[in-house]
Amino acid sequence: MFKIIRNATVYNPDKLGKKDVLIVNDKIIAIDDKIEISSNGIFDVEEINCKGKILVPGFIDGHVHILGGGGEGGFSNRTPEATLSILTKAGVTTVVGVLGTDGVGRDMNALLSKARALEEEGITTFVFDGNYRLPIKTLTENLINDIMAIDKIIGIGEIALSDHRSSQPSFDEFVKTVADTRVGGILSGKAGIINVHLGDGKRCLDLINEVVEKTEIPISQFWPTHINRNAYLFEEGIKFAKKGGIIDFTGNSDPDLWEKLYGEVKVSKAIKRVLEEGISEDNFTLTSDGQGSFPMFDDKGNYKGIGIGTSSCLLESIKACVFEENIPLEKAIRAITVNPANILKLKNKGKIEKNYDADLCLLDEKTLDIDMVIAKGKIMVKNGNPTVFGVFEKASKN
Ligand code: ZN
């Protein structure tokens, strides 16, 4: 019930220095230089000594195919669902579930059920309504109603644009959906965000820019992702962010190879550029595209088979920011903590602050490897290994 995290260097994500953090049940109650409480033997106080460790907010992964994705090479290429421990061991304490290309073999009812399952197992979950295609197949009578009536729905996505797999929506069709999402968000106090998957097409962000130019809808309504998938789109993304837009980068488990083979912009380099360009430190995020499928290659570029993305690329990207690009941790970590929390309007998430949810990651000071993960006040990972598993996970397999 009571936990005191002692002597960690706290990044809230701003660097606060060495602090004690008091957790009661699922909330952060106090952050101070030295916290002393007397239980008088009435309740237990768990003390966690964190000398040599860094405490950061639990990670928010805002774009994960929690129900599985893929399926683009046929049914056998459908990827498996996310498990609790695959997320928590990567430091993820809040996840936003998305469908993908396939909104038929997997649908919103199933996505919502999966999100509820992960929430029951201990982390915080949300979903985006829809999949790649417009019109959105809503769960209730219409999109505004979906956002207002279903707590977990905080926006729509991932809507595919500039991609051969997109439903190729017209301006009118797109803008009508965007408008409904915005109004649904306003009426329910949610972000009503439009998460847009961008493909390799040369139109890049054109349709979004057209909506911003021709209507009253603000640029901040959009959260385009995969901005670092190629150099051309990345440059368009930089222009978009300079106008006040928010851009989301997608992590990769083998970024150097993908940079070499496909010209993908490595996340650490992308974040460095964002900061150099004077773009707002609030306007960039990083997500994993976890459980999505991707082709794997050896060092010579030979196809090795199909793989599945995981959230572990988040922290790996942050490490590259710090160790390869010399970006201060407090700036880089914004991409997976306070920035997505603000952009997605996730209350009490993304910061180490009084009355915020006790979602925390403890990292090794030197390596930034995960040591402990706490979700809603409960220890999920200890010494880098998951201690809590999903109902059908076998501990021995992890
Ligand atoms: Zn996508």
C-alpha cells in the first residue's frame, strides 16, 4: 500500500535531482528530499533503495497493435496479440491500441476487449476508433457518439494517407471525419486526436495541410505518425512541426540497418534535428508500432523472414539520443512521457508529480537499462524481469 522510493535521481521528466517519492496505493503522494513516515505498526511501508538509479515516468506507447496486426501477406502473417509482460518489460505503463490495415478480421469490439483485458492485468489502456480506412465502422450510432460514450476511445486512427493501402479518402470525406472527431473530443473532454498513418507516397501530409489551410480546425488536432520512415517525409514533417504541428516518430529494433537499407531516419537523429530546428519541445513523440509486422534482413540485406515490432524500441531510441547524440535525458524522454500525455490529454499521466498516477520506471544510471517498472503503484518488473504476468502467459517463457 505504502512505498517509498529512496535516493533515485528523479527526472519528472525535468531533472529534480535526488529525491524520495512516496506512493500510496496507485498515486504519487509526495516528492521530497527526505520523506519520513511513521506507520506505528498499523500498515506496512515498503522501502525501495534506488541509489545509482534514475526514476522517470512510466512510458506511454501511443500506437500499438495490441490485438495483433499484419496480415498483409495473407492470413498466416497475422501477428499475435500483445501480452502484458512484453509491454511492461519495455517500461510501458500506458498503451494506446490501434487496428491497422485489417479492420475486418479484427474489429473495434475485439480491440476494445483486448484493451480492457490489459487494463485488468494492471496497466492503463486506451484505443483509437477505426483502422486504415474511411468511413470508420463505429461501435455505436456515429463517431461523435463513440467518443462521448466509450471511455477508452480518445480519438481515431490509424487513418492511412499517402499509402497504397489507404482507402484514398477525398478531402470532403476526410474533413468530415476530422470534424466529428474534434467535436466528439470537445464534448467529452478528450483529445479527439486524429492519428494518421503516413505511407511512402509523395503526397505526404498534403491532405492534413489542406484541412488546416481551408478550415478552422487547428493543426494540433492531428497526430501524424511514421514521420521518420524516409528522408522526404521527414523533411515535410519538420515543416509541419514548424507550423505548430505535432509529429510522431516510429521506433525500430534495428535502426542502423533500416537507415542503410531504406533511408529511414533514425529516431535519435530525428529528435536531435527537431531540437536543433527550434521546434517546440512539446511537439514530438515516439511510438513503437508494436505487434506490427516488418520484414527482417541480414547485414547484407538478404530477406530473413518476418518479424514483430515491440515497445522495447522506445527505450533503445532514447538511449541512442543520450549516448550517440548527446541529447539530455530530460529532453529525449519527453517523447514517451509528458508529450504524449499532453497531446492525448491523458489525465495524471506522463509526469512524476503529486497526485499523478504511480506509473514509474527505474533505470540504471549508467546504462539506462530498465531495473524496475511500477504501474498504478504495483511493481510489474524487478531487476529487469517481469514479476506480474498476463492470465495466459507462462512465467517460464519470459
Ligand atoms: Zn501505420
